[in-house]
Amino acid sequence: MKSILVLEGGAMRGIYTAGILDQLLEDDIKIDAIVGVSAGALFGINYASKQKGRCLKYNLDYIHDKNYMGIYSFLKTGNIMNQDTCFQKIVYETHPFDFDTFQKSKVDFYSVVTNLETGKAEYILIKDLKKDMEYLRASGSMPLVSKIVEVNGKKYLDGAIADSIPYLWAKENEYDKIIVVETRPIDYRKKKSVSLPYKIRYRKYPQFVKAVLNRPNIYNHEKDMIVKEEKEGKVFVFRPSELVPIKRIEKNPELVQKMYDLGVKDYNDKKDSLLKFLSLE
């Protein structure tokens, strides 16, 4: 039996996922694989490195730093998520990531990115995080407010554009026990995006623009499928049990803490059911 965590993105909404992951670590629940999208990938690595609490701590510590995430970083660097702060200073200096533990982990870790040329999702198995860090950065690089990330001659952006919740991918790869962590309430469905900015900015990448415009259809289909198969017992789902008005780039530490605490609460409320689903009880 193979188990996998499917982690939705959503920028700072992903702090909900961090609460779930920290509780999995607290209870020493072993998962065979993770497939993370955007914030799901960026925050999910802390499960494989066994660094409980790291994600919440650095987000709270840097929440008011203009060189972390926000309009200042975007105007200064072209990236709303500051590359130097997020992928150098935090990772190597102020809140060191445990690369050795990640490397030794038996968890297969996949980062989802969207290929600009094809408009398709690619699911990158991260074997050496120091070498593959750009795939994580690409997965979390939101269109319009991020520079294109080029890795090995391919151009990428936010994995959520092509596959926001890669549940179907997990099924196709024959994972038996699939745990999905969503960052939106059960009744949320995505609306159509304003197309003109994307058509102008990414006019050289028509397949990517097509993927952007088709995203609501794919996302809503994924949500409907997960809701249906959750009722049938085919998938286990964590999702916010209440609406926390948190922004994608949130500057209020109380809301960030509240979203994290909700993840912890929802995990504990469903813990017995999770253990039963994983046949650990």
C-alpha cells in the first residue's frame, strides 16, 4: 500500500497545510510521497525534513519584512516573492533548512510546475533539493507578479495554473491511500480570470494563456471529483472547516496564526478517521 499527500497551493493560505503537516510529524505518521503545488511544495518540504514549526516561524518572523513578499519586492526585483530572502537568507541563514534529513528521507517529493511552452503540468521528483530548488521556486511563482523561471532550458511558472490539486495524477500513479489537503472551504469554486493581462504578458506562450483561461474548469472539476470520492471513501480530505479571511500575501500575523491553528484543529478533529483510513488504528 502506497500513501501520498496531495497539497494544494494558495500562497499564505498554505499555512493551513503547515498546521496539518506539523501534526503528522508530531504523531509520527509516515507518508510515502508528497506532491505539492506552489505553497504546497514550498511548505511541504518541511515534512520531509522533519522540521516541525519551521514554516510558521519564518512566516511570522518575516511577515513585516518588505524584502520578503509583497509589492515592494515586486517593484524592486520583478518577483512578488523575493528570491534572495526566500531562497537564500531564510533557507541557509536565519531558519536553516535541514537538507541532510530531506536527502535521507524515504518520502518521494514531487513539485508541480507549469511549462510555458506546452501549457502542461510537469511533476518533478526532487532528489537533491540544493540542485532542484529552482523547481520549487517555479512552482510558487505566480503569473503577472513573477519572472519566468528557467530550468534546464525549460520555462516554468506556478504549477497551480495547469494542475491546482493533482489528485488525478496521484490516482494515475497508483497510490492507494491519497490524503488531499485543500486550502479553500468545500463550497469554493473558481471563477473565470480576466484574460487580457495574460494575453498581453504571455503572448509568446499561447498554450500557457490557454491553460490560464481553462484553469477554472480544471480546478472545479478536481474539486467536484474529490468531494464525490471523499463520500465514497476513496480519498481522505483536510480542508478549512471555517472561512479565515486571509489574503494570498497576508501581513496580519494574527490571521496567519489563526489559519495555522485551524489546520491543527481540523487535523485533531479528524485524526481518528485518518488513522482508520490509513489502517493504522
